[in-house]
Amino acid sequence: MRGLRKGSAADRPRTSRWRRHLLRGVILGVVVLVLCSVPWLWTTIGARGHTYGEADAPIADVVIVLGTAVAADGRQPGERLVGRLETAAELVRTGRARVVLVSGDGGGTSGDEPTVMTAYLTEKLGVDPRRVVADPFGLDTYDSCARASEVYGVERALVVTQSYHLSRAVTLCRHLGLDVDGVAARCDGCGSGLLARKAARDYFASGKAAWDAFRGRPPAVRSSVNPSVRDALRS
């Protein structure tokens, strides 16, 4: 019995240390969660009242379509990109927008996003080529918004992307001085698993978005003023 009591006493410091480590782990987890949630809340609150479905979208001269991966052949848009382009084409067809600015990575790992987007809009969806302007240096959401304002002179626009990305896109564009409303793109074939993964990715991506906005990061590629959007509106 005496030996057992000694063993129990010896276990107490180890148990106490384990509890302290557990408490520190819990506190660290809470801190990380709060730090990640603040930027997400910023993007969510910033977009409140400025997101719409396709059917009730407001009117603007320009609709900005944000790029994403093209298909494996490098010549066709991927499924999510098709949804964005179909939504933009419908906005033009119904008179809610007049010019489409496709913004993506012209040298992306999956292919030339703006070229593929332009071809699909004009050849497959029947949008007048004179109404489509391509920005090959929209390397991410922040760059697409910044360049739409700084390079193409856009002041008022609709921005089209899938729902899981929409709040971040709207908040960034508005922070950068664009008067934008977001329109949720079609996402045919997007299963619940994919949507959950994309929503989780966007939750963490909001941290980079907030940091870029806070420090006023310039776009990765600086260009002189391009009158293409203004010319397209005049045509």
C-alpha cells in the first residue's frame, strides 16, 4: 500500500503537466480560430447587402468575370468557369450589363484563362466580341479588382463568381474603390463536398485578402491605363 501511494504521488506532476499542455493547446486553438475568423467576418460583413442571384441582379455597365482553372485540354473552361461565363452572358442578354471584363491569369498552370473565357463567351454563348475585354494579369481576386479600377477605369460593375467566393470578391473590390455588387454564378455539377472544400479554402483565404487590403498592396503587374472598356461601352 505504501508503494502504491508513492506511485500515485509520482503520477501527480505528470498529470498536472499534461493538463497544462492541454490547456495551452486549447488556448492556442482558440486564438488561431479568432485570428482566422476576423478576416472572414470582415469579408462577410463588407459584402452584406451587395450580393444577388442571377435573376435579381441590379444593372451596371460592366460585369467582371473572375477567372479560375480551365479544362485539362487548356482550350475549354472548367466546369466552375463555365458557370461564371454563362451567368455573365445571361446578364448581358437581359440588359443588366453591356460589357464583360474577363480577368484571369494569362499564364496560369492550367492554361490561358482570359483567352479561353473570351472564346467561350463569343463562340459558344454568342456575346458580341466588341463587348468583351480581357485582362491577362488578374492573377488573383485582389489584382482583378485593383486592375479593373486602376487600368481599365471601371467605377461601377457587377462581379461574377460562385457563392463561396462572392463575399470576398465583393468586399475586396469595394475596398479598392469599385462600386460593385456580386452575382452568384451558376455551379452545375458542384456537389456538396466540393462546395464545402471551397468554402473552407475561402475561409482561410480571407486572411490574405485582409492583409493585402490593410497594407494597400499594389497589383503584381502594373500597366498603363487601358481604354478598352470605355471604347467597348461606346461601340
